[in-house]
Amino acid sequence: MKKPATRAQLRRRHPRGQAMVEYSVINWVLVLALVVTMTSNVFGNQNVIDLFLQAYQVYYDSFYLVLNLPFP
């Protein structure tokens, strides 16, 4: 016959923060990759920030072009 499990055996292990450490390391790596990509010239002579601002300017200009059309 099996001996009943003691209270210590039945108690679940408490999490020790491993998930938070993994989450923090993954976020740190992603932020580092983002910063490196943003500050380096990945796409020729322009960095990612300049390309983003140019794309936003094109979007802004096209949006207001459509709004200012003379058609109702």
C-alpha cells in the first residue's frame, strides 16, 4: 500500500520569476535590434527614421489631396 503524500509533496512549487526574466531578455534584445536598425544605414544612404518620416509625409499629403478635391 502506498503511503499518502505529505503536505510538502503536494504543495506546488512557487514561480521564481523565470518568466519575467525571459520576457525582459526578449524585450531587451528586440529594443536593441530596433535601435541598431534605426541608427544604421540599412537601406542605402538613409536610415529607417528618415524613411518612416518620408512615408508619413506622403501619406499626409495624399490624405489632404483627397480631402481638397472639388468633387462632393
